[in-house]
Amino acid sequence: MRGLRILGLKVDVDTRRGMEEGVPSLLETLAAHGVPATFFLSFGPDNSGKAICQLLRNPRFLGKMLRTNAPGLYGFRTALYGTLLPAPRIASALPSLCRTIEEKGHEVEFHAWDHRTWQDALPGKGAGWIREWFARGVASYEECLGHRPRAFGAPAWLLTEEAVGVLREFPWEYLSCTRASAPFFLEGTGLVEVPSDLPCLEEVGGKRGVPRILAALDSGGMHVLPVHAEAEGGIWRNAFVEILDGARDLGYGIFPLSRIASLFRAASPPSRRFRSGLLPGRAVPCAI
């Protein structure tokens, strides 16, 4: 892969606000730059308000919320969904917008049914719960888009061995579930893992972190940038534009993740199990 300069944009949509406001904003930005992205959508309830449990249990999570201006990113109503306000459905409530993403030339893949519960409670869940979570989410995806998803991107880049076991039961073409520094075949699945190897804006201080992301691109190669509809489609839209402009100036072509998965697969990366680690700027460990 020496000499290649290829960038993938992995857009996670975690909340109703991200779907309703962030996705249309991102579609405008991507159209203005003439580049594709791969959107990983959450289809079930927006239980974001239940993050209060993390605030009480994990001081690092509170620090992250303050550091990233969470109220500006997610909004007041989002902070109450699933607690004082009912949890609205996310992508499944907006099927026409799901189809619009594809009509605009982008990919749509499966991210979550209930994002918050996976993020907060997955380590304590057995195969039965995980299987039902996938079944509901994939069925909702198919209802909205009329075809099966090709890929799964784990919420918060969180995996367990139980989850990997259930993953084998679904016909994915590739995975994008980790923050590893290089691609690998996820042991036990036979699937290539396309990791988000670059930091996201939330981890590097928003707009102030743009130079750090561009510096990571300077040496070339194939990379995947994690993008959040709530952030790059909201208060950090201008920072995202800076990254796109900087990647262009560095000579990068922007490919959908399905194409990057094919290139990684052809390069025959090693097979291994996922590991867990706490990355700089994150509040909880993720799969690497």
C-alpha cells in the first residue's frame, strides 16, 4: 500500500438530533466537496438521557462531556431522552432520509438498535439479548432501505466475545468496529475489520485538533476518519471542512468503506482477536 493516499469517512449517527439535523448538514458538506462517505445509522430508540448513569459511575465521562461541549453537540432535549422525555426512534422514524443518503451516492450501514444500552450494558449481556438486538436493528434497516446491510460498526467501538460470537450469524461483508491502528481479520468471523485509525474531533479538542488529524495524514497510506453527525454536522462543521480541504491538499482520494474493505482484504492482513484499551481523549475503553 506504499504510495497510496486513501481516506475513508465513517459517519456514525447516534441520536435523533444527529439524524434530523446533522445528516442533512453533512450531506451538504459532502456534496460541496464531491466526496462519498459511509453512514452507520442507529435505528432504534434514542436513550441518550440514560448517559446520566455514566456520569455518576465514571469521572472521565463527565470530563469528556465538559471538554467537548456536550450541550452544544447534542442539545438539551437529547439529554432528557429516555428519562424525563420519551425515547424517540432515530433512523427508523426517517426512512426517506435513510434512502436520500444512498440516493446522494453514499453508503448506509448498520450501527445500532439501542445505541445507549449497547454502550453502557453490553459487557453484562448474553448471546440471547445480543441476538435480539441485532435482529431488531437489521429488520428495521431492511424496512427503511429495502435491502440488507453489508457492514456493522459497533456503538462506541465496544465489543465482547459474546458479541463476536453472534456476529457470525449475520451475513456481513466487513466490519468497522475497532480503533486499531491497522486492518485485520477478526478471529472467529472470517471478516476483515476496517478500523477507525484516526482520532475523532471529540478526542482532540474539536477545531483545535484539526492540525493533529492532518499531521497523521501527512505520511500517506489508507486511513479511516471517524465522524459523528452530531459534531461534524453541527458545531464542528467548519472543522470538518478544514479536514476535507487539508486531505485534498495532501493528495488524498476519498473512498467509501466498502472499497477500502476490498483493498484491505486483498492485502491479506493478519487474523487476530480484538483487544480493549483506553485511547487518549476517551472516557471508557474500546476495541482495538
